[in-house]
Amino acid sequence: MNHNYYYTLLGRRAGGPGSIPTSNCSDSLQFRYSYINTPAGQTGDWYYGSTDPTSTQAWEGLVFGGIIEVWPSTPTLAPGTLLYLDATLAQEIKAVDGDQFRIDDFLFTYRNGLGINQITQLSQPSPMQIRLSGPDANSCNLNGPYTQVAWVNRTYWQQVDRIWLDQALTQPFVGGGNWFHADDLTIFTAGTTLQLNNCGWVEGFYAC
């Protein structure tokens, strides 16, 4: 991957939005989108995704979009899974039909009332050990020391969705809503910090 690609994107997207802290590590997910808008003739927030023609472009484009917490109607993501903005499954998300969205390593399109339509799981690298600085309440502490060991299954820091305490990726990293930076010797970061909740999910990013 061309590192300059990330610097270009980071220049356009200086800061990432946050999300409601995840309340239950077992059933809520982080939904990545491009932006929010209210189309003419509609009401409420509609989530727009990627319109890039290939899965690689869509994946990379959604890295620097927005993040919101959602709850699925089924234990695993599949065609027909409905996504909700609340744990009681009362408010379905409004997603633009035909756009691509991302949860973890899944890319998919979504039809309101019908749920996930086309879904693709993209292969990811084997888990790799990284070293973190933090926790820090400020978004741009990039100086270390890098003493916290964690695991991710992404090659680039900006693509990370979730961070774990173990190589088997079974124990979520408890972030407490704080910001973390990774040692560039273990993963390419391009001067980006990530905000992690108590389930290890990334809920915000900032290009320092």
C-alpha cells in the first residue's frame, strides 16, 4: 500500500466522530459509513456509505468515514440481518440502498426493512502484536512510552476496528474512551491516534 495514500486521506479527514460507548461487548458492533444526510422528502438521519466500484476501494474509503454503534437482529451478520441504533431493536438504521458499509471485516449493502443485502467478508492478515502508548484523555499524545502490548489483525493502524489483549483475539482491550497511539515500528500509523471503548472497539480517530 502506498503510504502517501493515507497521508492524502488524513489531510482531508482531520478528525473522526465518536460513538456511544459500547454497553455489551457480545452484541453491539461498530458500523462504518461515509457521512450522514437527510435526503429530500425524507426525515431523520440517513447513513451514506461508499460508492467505490471495488471492494478494496470501498474498504479504504470507509476507514476515514464515521462510526456508530449498532445492534444486529441475528447473532452473526448475514443476508437479512437488520441493524438497529438501540439495544432494544426498536429503531432500525436508515442506510442508503446500494451504498457499501462496513462492520469489522465485512462489506455489505443494506435495504431498509429487509436488512443486509450483498455481503462479503474480506480476508485479513494473521494477528500481529503491537505496542501502544496511552491511555490519554487527549487525542494527540504521540510520544510514548510504548509499553502496552496488544493484538490486531490489520496491517495499517487506520484500518483497525478492534484491539485485543491476546493473540487469539478473544479478550477485548479495555480502552475506557481514551486515546492511544501505536509504535510505528510495529504498525504504520501516519500520526493517527485511535479512541477505544471498554470493548476494544475503535470509536473515534484523529490525524494529529
